[in-house]
Amino acid sequence: MTPTPTPTTPDGARIEHDPYGDVDWERVTRCRSQFHLHEPRNELDPRSPDHDPPSTADADDGRSSPGALVDKYQRAGYGALAVTEHEYFVDGTKHKGEPFVEALDTTTWPWTEWDRECDPDGTVPVQGAELRGTLDGLDRLHDLVSLDNDLGHGRERSLRAVATDVGDRGGVAFLPHPGKYVDPDDVGAYVDLFEAVDPGTLFGVEAFNARDRYPSCRAIWDALLAELGADRPVWAVANDDYHARPRPAGAERFDRSRTVLLVEERSPSAVVDALSSGRSYVQYDGDGAAPRIDSVDVAGTTVRVDAPDAAAVRWIADGSAVATGAEIDVADVTGRYVRAEATAAGDAVTCTQPLYLE
Ligand SMILES: [Zn+2]
């Protein structure tokens, strides 16, 4: 394929890579998605839009099936889901710290086990698992969410080896809650990992997890964007990491963080392609509702975000807010990318993916 030349401008920066460049904003479906979910640890109500179980629930009250989890998200308007159980959790039993046995190499799949299928109007099922691997400088195993393949256990290999295995099986992967493991000023091991693994396989990091458990995830994402630039894109995802466990008030997870995919077709391949190519934006509702993005358009050196429900839009370049308002002229922006955050009441925020600058 011949690369399409980017139009140059006489002065200042130009857009080198715009993940929304091919998006037809009138045609696409905004597909609310979760790619980091767990089998229910407790009883949940598939008809309720609220976090289940309530904080007062007895933790041993029994467990709903993954099918009930799928139903709950489908009712909440989700168009694509992956149930990504921990590599050490099989058939309702935790095997953390135990030696690897082949029986652990399994995924929560297929959905037909709970009589849920991929139907044209239903939710697109994606196979997945939350695997683990070693990372330089880290004295414990690091999680890796693996999607669209059958690998069910990392076997304590390096994250690089696990991610490569995922790619060899035709899957894709991202790093969940990076703020759990590293500081934003110490992302060297991540930089090495992203440079070592194919961008079509290891495509990104989680920018929001659950009720924003690790706010430094955005700073880590920004550090990677600044360090790696357009040569090695890193796209954000956001996920509930829902386990259907009782959570205290203010820590409820259901339907708080999500990835919104821009897809023209409802199929597993369209979903995975949009996800791993950055044709998406991510949302965190906080105590409100994250604004929808109507479009992200580039004209010359001007980038415009249309988010009619947003109270404000701020632009981030190299980790700092550099402008506010719906438009930014990137001619004067130093750094390797810009991205927008559209905010609303209750700490709600929607983040676009980065547009890379030359
Ligand atoms: Zn998890």
C-alpha cells in the first residue's frame, strides 16, 4: 500500500496521523464497549442500570452467570463486550500463586455456553482474558488484557513474549490500569515494550479504570505519546473492570468508564479493527454523564472537536493543557501530539485519541 501524503502547511506543525481521518461521522455507529470485565463474583440484576450488588450485600450470596453480565450491559446500551477473566480464576475458583497447569489456559468463551450469541441486533462478543507477564523493573507480574484470541494464561513469561503470543494467535492487547504499576516519570520499561511489539497487536493503555481508580493513567499515556510519537501510536481504552462485587458508595463501577468505537458494521472484526486503530474515544462518567463527540475534524492546521453537551473542551499537548475551546490551531503547538478532553458536570470527561503532529 502506498502511503497517502499528508498536506504540508507553509508554517508550523502539520497533522502526521489522524486516527479519525477516515471516519464518516454521519454514517458511523457510536458503539459503547467494554473490553475489561470479569465473571460476576456475586448476584447481579440484569435489568438494573445500577452497580450490583449493593454495598450492603453479603459477599457469599451466590453468583450470577456471565450471561447475566452480558444481558446487563446489553440493556445499558453496550454494543461490544469482552469478558476478560483473570488467568488464575477458573470455574469460580481463584488459583493465584499456584503453579501453572494446562487447565488454567482457558477463556470465558464461547458465549453460547450461557445461550448468548452474536446476533445482528445484539452485542458483539469478543473473546479475551486478563493475562500476566513480567516487566523489567517490576517485582510482581503485570496484567495484560488479551482480546480476540484463545490464550488463557501468560505462563509467567515476559509481557513482550505474552503479547507476541497474542499477536501470533491473531489477537490484540492493551495494558490495563498502568497507574497501578509505574509512575508517569518512569515509563522506560513501557517504551521498550511498545517498541518491541507490533503496533497492530499491542495497541494501547487503559486511560480510565472503573471509578478512575488510578488517575495517573492519563499522565502515563501522555508520557508514552510524547516519547513514542506517530511512529508508535498508543491508543486509549476505558473500562469498568466490573466484577459484580459490593463496592462502597462512590466506588461503584458499573457503566462508569467505557470506550466508544466508531464503526460502520457490527461484527467482531470491525470492532477489533476500530479498537486497535484508534477509531474511538474514551469516556469517564464520574458522577455525571460524559459528553458525546459528534466529530473531530481537521482543516489545514486547525483541529475542531464538536461536543455539543460539553461544558468545556481543553487541549492537551505533551502532558499539559495548552488551549481551551472547540478549536485549536496546531501550527503553534510544540510537541508530538494533541488530544482533546471534553468535560461536563460531575467530573465527567470524554477524551479523544491523539492526533499526531509532525
Ligand atoms: Zn481486571
